[in-house]
Amino acid sequence: MLDSQPALFNDMPSSGAFAKLRKRIIRETREALEAYGMVRRGARWLVCVSGGKDSYTLLAALLDLQWRGLLPVEILACNLDQGQPGFDASILPDFLTRIGVAHRIERRDTYSIVTEKVPEGRTFCALCSRLRRGNLYRIAREEGCEAVVLGHHRDDMLETFFLNLFHGGKLATMPPKLLNDEGDLLVLRPLAHVAEADCARFAAAMNFPIIPCDLCGSQEGLQRAQIKRLLDEWEARSPGRRQVMFRALRNANPSHLLDSGLFDFSALTPER
């Protein structure tokens, strides 16, 4: 018999539509955890919560799976307050305390560094991401965590694939499971199979206290935003296109690409 469900779900909607949405997100999260071998029993995870819809959905899905006995890990929620103007530093500590989730709030003013170092007209994303990642790795080590867990979803992975295709000249995306360069921490993305639209619907239904990003989200003309619009147009013309493209990322055929490092074309010889 399961104990009472996590306090985060105390005020959840009672509709059948929400129950189906919750079930789908849990199923797809569990699929990713199993498909990419993310879970080691007894591990301690640093689950990054930014205050956006995706990270709230990530935390909810992991707490749900943990409650069901399907995620035998210890969860430490973490928010990195990067010193962005207008950021309400009380929202996340109050929320995490109210739902009874162990957490650490860390303030590091990377905002000032990014706005000072990045020339006018250039995007903040690369430097901001590097500074944030470095701080999260440090916190994970200090807290004895073996994994930094992020809220990137299926659409993030598709957008990254097309960014690399159109601007980077390579076939690559965000890996669902990654070992850092130092080899001492994993980076996990359990929402790898979950659609962004489902995260948005779930967060809205749960009435999570969303905190907008006033750094990268304030810039116009970002390449990722352009890719998102392109995918939206494709999806509008052909519903289900995103899911088909995502299946392709999970169904690579090296012998039908052109990378001789992945497939030994020179070994192909006809039988005589």
C-alpha cells in the first residue's frame, strides 16, 4: 500500500484529462530512465529547479516515480539564483519548503558577468550556460551527488539537433545521459521523451509559481527561437511531425549516413 502521495499533488486537478496527462508524463519519464540506464539504486541526485514549467514538471515526475517505488534515489532540489533583475528569491524556497522537498538555494551573480562580458548584439546563452553548469557541478560535488538532473524535454532535443544541423554542421543533439569531462558526474535528462506542450499543460494545471527568465528570454532573434518557429510551422501543417522526427533521433542507421568513423565503408566488398 502506497503512503500518501507527495504534498506537491495535494491540490492537483481531479479531471480525467489531467489524470491522463499525468500518467503520460510519468510513463514517458520512466521510459527514458530505463532506456538510457539513468538509475543507480541509492544514488543522490541534484535536481535543478529554475522556476520554469519544465523544471517543475521534472521535479513532479521524479517525486511521483519515487513515491511509487520506481525511482530508488535520493532527491535534492537545487535552484541557482543568478542575480537576474526582478528575480523573486522567495518563491522557490517557499514552494519547496511547503511541499517538503529537501533543497539548496545558491546565489551566484552570473548575470552581471554575462552582461559585462558579452558584446552588444550577441546572445548570452553560451556564457550563461557555461557559468551555470560550472556552479551546478560544484554544488553537486559539495552535496555528494552523482548526477545533475536537468529539465530538458523532447522539443529541446529536436531544436538542438536542427541547430547543430543548420549552424554547427553536425548531426548531434542533447544526450539524455552524459558523463562530464572530469568523469565524476552524470548529467541526466529524464524528460527526454516528454513533449514541451505536455510540460506547459501540466504546469498550468498544477498552478506552479512560474518565474520568467529575464536574461536569455529577453533577447530577440535567437537561433533557437527561429528553429522553434520552424518546427511550429511544420507541426501546424502536418500534426505529429515532431514525434516522427524525434523517433528518427532514436533510429539512426550509420550505414546510410556519410560518417566513415561510425561505419567502415572500406570493409564493404562484394562476394565473388
